[in-house]
Amino acid sequence: MPTWNSRGLRGSTLEEFLNRTNEKYLESGLALIQKVPTPITPIQIDKESHHITLAYFEQKSTVDYIGAVQGIPVCFDAKECHTDTFPLQNIHEHQIIFMERFERQQGIAFLILFFSHRNEFYYLPHRRLMEFWNRARDGGRKSFRYEELAGPYFLRSKGGVLVPYLEGLQLDLEERAASDR
């Protein structure tokens, strides 16, 4: 059974940036996005600080965030990467299945990647994620490289929005509409 410990803090910088971004979007009336809590069962609790020091996951999580943007259902996962190569093993099959089902229900699924060593954020559309996922499933690379990512989906902080993923979402929606024509 997987346990929770210091590994659970991986991505906490990105999570904090996204939480602040989501607050800004909420205040502006642009989106309502919530962090999906991962259910855990505590095993050890520090008696002085009352902090959980060891726990196990009760069930598999789906994605990190879910909500609506101007009436459009969205879900996304946030991943932090410390090199120019992102291992697909960092995305679990149950997450891919959830995102696929979400897309079939007319929602928009995507990943937000934070290349921490470059201090760059990237919006990875679901269709592109699936290209990498299927390539790996079919015996190809089990990762993708920074160089394989499209320039327009790199996100630049501005106007108090740390991770302006709505810009990536807008581009994603435009590309989807163009491919439907």
C-alpha cells in the first residue's frame, strides 16, 4: 500500500502557484477551480505538533484540479519536472483513464508542467499528452523531451497571475474548433 511521507511534498511549489492562480481567477469571475484532495488514512501523528508524519492513500486519486471555466468543465493535473525529460511514469494509468472519460463528457483535460530548473510553465493539451502516452505504450520512448513541446503553450506569468493556464486553454479551444471544421 502506498504511503505518504516527504515525497508527498513534491510539486508543492507548483501547487501553491496554481492555488494562487485559481484564487485570482475566482476573484475575477473567470473560473471556479478546486484542488481535489487525496484521501489518506493517518498512521502516525506527532503528538506535539499534531501533524501527520505517516499515512497511506485510501484510494487512487484522479487529477489534481477540477472545475469550470466560463461554463466549460475542466480537469487537470500538475506535474513538476527538474530536467528537460519528463518520464511518463509520473502520470498514472488511472489518471489517463479519468482524463479520457472526462473528455468524452465534453470536458477539457490537460496537464500543467513546471520545468523548475528553467522556471517555465507549460500547458500540455490532452491530445498531445495522448500522443506521448500512446507512443510509449506502442514501444517508443517512455518520456518526452522539452524540445518536443510547442512554443505557444508555454505560459508567462503576468498581471498577478502566476500560471496563466487560461491562455493555454484558449489556444487549446481554438485548435479544437479549427480541427472540427
